[in-house]
Amino acid sequence: MRKVLLSLVAVAAIVIPAWAGKYNKAVSVGDKAPTFSGLPAVHNGEETSVSLPDLKDDVVVLVFLANHCPVVLQYEDRVIDFTKDYKDKGVRVVGISVSAMDQDKLPGIKAYMKDHKSNYVYAYDESQTIGRAYGATNTPQFFVLDKERKIRYTGAMDDNPNEARVSKNYLRDAVDAVLKGENPPVEETRAVGCGISYKKS
């Protein structure tokens, strides 16, 4: 499956570490994470809802996704593997779509998760409020929240959409550090992927 997905898009991307706030203009590392409640979601094939205050995990990883995005498809197996590797370590992965495209709405999310056997919670925010609050600009884009729900990392999962060429695992390094009570070695990177289109206010 990975080989098929890798052939979908050839993206040459170099993710350059930066000081917090360089790439994200809405939030910075150390900020309290914007909250959300009652987002319709899918988990294990069933429709549900998700609220940030209800999540009691030590770490929450939010990832902004869009089913239509080929870069998201390239990362899907990696997100599934990450969720599996950290599910017993007090880490919860929550995907969020804010896209207005039909395939990115709740019915499309349900079909997508069934097709890919996705194991994380995947929510939909029609209002796009959450995406704006987090300053999400691309899919996939990741945010690591600690126990106090402060943002500890924001940006890309790793340094290359082509899994075979990955040399730096920013997300895993950040989560491992937070679980140990330490600062991530890299706190912010540029998110690489499909741009998010927001409705005019």
C-alpha cells in the first residue's frame, strides 16, 4: 500500500526547524491549546463526537487532514503506525477535517477510515473554527498538546513526504520528549501538504 501511495505524488520538501511562531501566525508553542466540544467524528467505524476537555490522555496529537489531499494519503500509514505505537503510552490521536469538499465531510470520513482501516478518531468541523483557531494552513499539519493542553509542537510529522527518505521524525521526537517531561528537540516546523481553503468571513 505504501508503494502505491508514494507514487501518487512526488513532493520535494525540506522541513526547516524554526523558533516557535515563525510559521504559525495564530498560535505559538507554550500557548494554551484552543478548545473544542462536540465535533462529529468517526472512530472504529462508528459515528461519535469528540471534545478536547473530555480527553484525559497525557498527550493529545491533533492532525488536520483532508481525504482528497494526496499528501495526506502518503502519510496515512505513518499516522496509523504512530497511533498504534503510542496508544498504550497515554497518547490520543485526533484527526480533524475543516474542508468544505464533499469527500472530506463526515460521510466521506467514514468511508475513508473504512478503506484505510484507520485507527484514530477523525472529526469534522464544518464551521472551520478549529482550523482558524490553530492557524492550520496545510494538510497534514500536527499539533502536540501536553497534559495541561499547552501546545508543545506544531508542524510536519517528519522531514519528507516520501517515507523512504525520512531522516528526522519530528512528531515522534516531540511526543517522546513531552512524555518524559522534557522540551521537544524541535518545537516548530513548516507544515507541508495541501493548502486549506477557508470560507470568507
